[in-house]
Amino acid sequence: MESIWSQSCQIPGREPLSGNVEAEVAVIGGGMAGMLTAFALQKAGRSVVVLEANQIGSGQTRNTTAKITSQHGMIYQTLIQTIGVEGARQYAQANQWAVGAYKDMIKDHHIDCAFEVRSAYVYGSDPDVLQQEAQAARSLGLPASYVTEVGIPAPAAGAVKFEDQAQFHPLKFLRAVSEGLTVYEHTPVQTVEDDQLITPNGRVNAKDIVFACHVPFLNVPGMYFARLHQERSYVLALANAPKVEGMYISGEEGGWSFRTYGEFLLLGGEQHRTGENSSGGRYERLRQKAREWFPQSREVCHWSAQDGITPDRVPYIGRYSASRPNWYVAAGFQKWGMTTSMVASKILRDLICAADNPYAQVFDPGRFQVSDLPGIAAEGGQAVKGLVKRFFQIPAEAAADIPAGHGGIVFLHGEKVGVYKQPDGTIHPVDIRCPHLGCQLEWNPDELSWDCPCHGSRFDYDGKLISGPAQENISR
């Protein structure tokens, strides 16, 4: 299930860390946020190393739909109501700045990454709501308007249009950005102690440390695992489908996204909370829509993405916690990681270099206490639900009842075990307790993975870690 980006671009590999090194700044995570932050800091004169558990861009960056836009769905009316006009303006202007920053960076460094200026649209069925959203966005200084001509096959009464946004090839861009940076691949950070990062084969001493690893893997301080939840979404790349002129997303639950890359149409949708896909069928429902709307089309690849969602819909970018003033974090990008990664690079560079930043306040992770936020209670409830399920829900199936090509939970020798049965009948058993905090994992039939409904960790059918906050595999 490689994305169209992974199929069309390879980034040269780097050696793992071996031994001990020192740097002014250590960045954990070699995705878009980590690499842009490292690039900005190095340009500001800091010595920087990047530690990547797998390969550059191998996390969520390779699975994005790669839209560079301040159009983040039907968000601006809500932000004005929840965080106020000034906070909403900071959020809007930061992301609009990021669009221009990509344009300038790509031009200045002659980066060949299929960068194209496009309008962004959020479409819906209620003209009044769309017009109100357009007005809210305009009031914050964004290039927004309401239009009735949408240009996609999905049903829509109209759309909010943002002019002069952009799309690109994220891995081709990242390949260029990474060329002058010191990056250690296959170097997972096991723990961080004050100014020291400990990896399997060496240590890094750094005055400042940036966590740009999707979800921070340290539970305390910060408790980021409880301050956001994770959601998944799915994409098909279609050949022989009509091109669309802009980038489209639905402003309503259950809608679809559209954008063109070269000769391909990217059709996305079917989002759900991680760990809540036991019935499956996400890709098949997208394929049904492709057959309905584009009967001559042909699927060339499919993939999925995952991102963190904060309770107030604003990412966490800034100081990690009051008790660790030289640690920094960028997380909770709510499916708009390309634009927000650029925002993070500017805010974190300015904080580390002791410069003023006009956008930092709205993204500050310390804008509320964990115990004071109602949304955190809801996330905690989800975690408790997962733990209770582990101890009290005993499945009736026996291993023999799991069809070939499927997975599920069985009760064997007094213990619950996760089982995936290959089409040839080979059994792959795993412990279904997430090593992060012990929640019961759930089978994801669309991706043949074990997913945690509590905090979003994922494992393949053999128990190998795909993504955190867990840091280790599940046992077989």
C-alpha cells in the first residue's frame, strides 16, 4: 500500500547513529515538520542533528494528500467562537504565511517538486453555512469567497473558495530539503533525560530538543497521548479519471476529497478514529464511488494516513512543558500537516533563537492545563473503555472460525490472543495488549493491522510497531 509519492520518489538513505555526538539542537523525527524545523534552525546558524526511527519521510509525510493551504475545512467560524477573534486571526495568518513560505523556498532553492498554485475549496449542502464560513474567513484576512460552481461529482450546493493556495510532491520537496542536513536514520530515540537523547547505538547531547515525531512518546511530562486522539483516512490514486482544477474537501462528515497529481486523480475519504474500523470496507467504499463517478478509471495505488486531533482543533507547537523549558513539540496537525509543518518550523526556530513570533501564542501547548480541559476527560474515557474491553469482553470465536485472509481475537489457554490467518491458512498470533498503556488492540481489516483505540498506536499482523506513541513491538 505505497502512496503515489513513495512510488515516484526515493530519498537517499542515511547511516544510523553510532557513538556519541553533540549538537546545539536535536530534532526527533525526519518527517516534514522535523526536517523543516532543522532546515530553519541550521539556516539561523544552529548546529542541528535529526534522529529518525525509520527513514526520512517514512511516517505521515509520505501518506499526505499534499495540500498547502490555510483552508482547513469549516473551521474559522468555530475558532472565532472558541478561541476568539485574535486567536483565530493568528491561526489563519500563520497558515496563510506558510503557503507563501513554501512558494518562496521552492523558488529560491530551485526545488523540482510538482509545485502548483491551485484554489482550495470546502464544499457542502447548506449555502447559508458556507456563506457564513466564507465571511468569517474573510474577516480574518484570508482570500475566501462563496461560490456555487464546484466542479466535482460529489453533491454540493456550493463551496468556500480560497484562492492562491498550492499542492506539491512532498517527498521530492523533502529530498531537496534534506540534502544539507545531518540526519541519522534507523535511530529510534528510546528515552530523553534532560539534555541527552538515548538511542540503541549512541547518545546525543543537545541544549534544545524538538519532538516532531507525530505523537511524543514520553508520557510525562506533557501527557500528549491524552491531549489528542488519532484519526485515519484513506486515498485512491486513479488513472483515466477527469482532472479537477482545484483541491476539494467536504465540510460535512462522511464526504470526500479530490485533487489532481499529474495524470492521476486522488480520491480520499472514509475517515474514522484509529482503532474503530473492525467492520472494514473503507477502500471498497471509495472504489464504489470511483466506479460510480469515473467508470473508465483505473486504480494505480491506495494508501492511508493518520493524524492527531486536539480537543480545540489547534495544533500543539511550542515549549513541551513548563518543567522542560528547552524541550519543544509539534503535534496534533489535524490532517493539515504540510502547512502546519511550515508554521511549526518558524515558531520553533523563533523560540529557540529567542526571537518574537506573531503566531506563537495561539499554538502554545501550555494554553491550558491537562486537568482543566473537558476534551481531555473524553479522551481519558476512551482509554478506560479500551482497558475495560480487554478484561471483560471474551470473544466466542475459536481460531478455526477465523476465515483465511482475516484477523480477530480468540480465547486460548485462558488468554486472549490476536490472530491473523493468511490466505494459505498460516496463523500469526500476537499479544493484543498495547505496550503503551495496556489497552486492547483492535483488528483493522483494511490494512491488516492491530490498532489501539486509546492512543492510536499501530502494529502489523506480526506485531511489528508501525506508529506510536508505543515504542516497542507486541510480542508473539
